[in-house]
Amino acid sequence: MDKIFPEHDWDDSPESSSFNFTKKKVTKKKDGKIKAKSDSNASVPGRFVRAPLLEEGDVTSAKHLKRKPAESVEQLHQNSEAAKPKNRKRKNKNDPASKESAEGKPKLAPATKPANFREKLVDSLKGSRFRFINEQLYRTTGTEAKRLFQEDPSAFQAYHEGYRHQIVQWSVNPLDRIIKSFSKLPAAYVVADFGCGEGRLAEAIEQKVYSLDLVAANSSVIACDMAHTPLETNSINVAVFCLSLMGTNLRDFLLEANRVLKVGGLLKIAEVVSRFDNVKEFVDCVHKCGFLLDNKDLNHKLFYFFNFKKVRSVDKASLKGKHYSLKPCLYKKR
């Protein structure tokens, strides 16, 4: 083996299962003797790997491999700011919200009210007044309600302005359905519209209409208490109560309708669903006032519709006892 590999030394591994050899370096001493030296860069395979020695001129020398001192918080902040993109949008110097005060704190721009703030306030006040008047009409008799409008004439206009605002929010206007039903009735019929408001029914149908309400919204409306109208007895073919059975004395209104209607005449009623606790009780009350139920529609989510027929005349003095009334329809604040 020495002859075949004259420049290598043999070395057994710790397990003695393989052979390793390293190249010799021949150095010459002053005394002329030759000494074999193993290469310092060679590694012993199997367990450890020796890192190569660094030369003097190597950049990654040991002194350069020392850990750098930790940067201060201010330096880290400066470095992070420098790394941010420089194309940020500049603030407008003339913007009052960006100006700073003498103490260095940002000055807030003065708050500006919306242009329509006054209109919103006025609408809110109108809505509040409408709800108040509406509640009074449901909780008083017809005579007391009439006195309310006589003492404050502007209240009637305020009420109907609020009422028009409510109609817009409904999916259907019950008066439209009543108007449509008159297309099937004879043109010679005479109609009494109890609680007509602004008298829209009279404008929409071809039949003659007596428009009745607590206050005359226009020249075509007759101002009166609906329990005591100036109409002649047995002179009307159709009586209409469209959302107008208000007050605590509904029986008086129904008896007045019985008085002015001819026998066989029609009574049309449309009311809000929420006002009824018991529909049968309401029908019984109308029956006591001389009417017979012809048909009813309780399928709508907001309104109930009834058609009655006068079958007999009833004297007001013949009915005594507690007055019948529906639940008040109170509108919530929007």
C-alpha cells in the first residue's frame, strides 16, 4: 500500500468499518529532515466538519463576525420611516382641519350644520303635532273634537298635512279601493262621505257626494259633527267611513248613517287592522244600528273592508248603554 499511495496516510474510523486517508504535506526543516504534516483544511468524515481557516485579507474575518450592538428605538423608527414609499399625498396647508394651534395640537374645523337642518326640524315638529291631534281625535267624542278645531283652526290643517305624509308610506290607500268600487254603482246614486278630509272622493267619482267633516277644508265640504249632520232622513244611497270611525262614540256615527240612508242603502267601512280586537264584536255593533253584513275583506295586512246594507231604521233613543269604540290608531315617531 505504501508503494501505491506514497503520499497518503491511512486512518481507521472509530468503528473500524472504513478507511480514510489524507494527503501528506512535506516540509523541510533546517536540519534537512523531512516531516509529514496533514492538511489543516481536511476534515474528518463521519462526525465533525471543521470550518476552514480564514486568511488575513478575508473580509469575513473573525472580528467582522462579532454581533452588532442593538439599534436604539429612535434609529429603528427612522429606518422604518425611510422604508416607506415617498409618494404620499401632501396635506393641503390651507385646510383649516390640518392647521395646528400654538400648543401643537391639531385644530378641529368648525362643525357645519346640514343645509336642510331647519326643514328637518320643522318636519319633526309637524309630525309631533300630528300625532298629538290624532290621539285627541281617537280619545274624545265627535263634539269635543269639533270644539278642538274651532278653538285652534290651524290644528285641522296640521292634522291633514301629517295624514298626507302617512298615506305616502302605505302600500295601498284604502280610499283608492273605495273609489274603484263606485264604478259598478249607478251614476244616479247619492253618496255621503263621513270624515271626508279634503273631499277627494267627491272629485274622483261621478255620483253626487256630500262631503262631511269637522272642518271645511274647501268650499265643497260641509262642516259638522258626524253624529248630527244637516242631511235629510232617508235621502242617501251610499254612506262611506274611510278611516273616519274615530272617537269614543262610534255608535252615534253609525246611527246617523242609518238615519240618512234609504232602506237597502249601502254602508262602506274601511279601517286599520290594528284597531280591531274582535271583528265579530264590531259587526254585532253595526248590526244593532240597523245594518246587515253583506261582505267583508280581512285579507289585507293593513286594512279591513266591510260592506253593510241597511235593513231597518233604528231610533237613536232606542239604543242605550255603553258606547262602542275601536282601539285608537296611534302613529309612531319615524
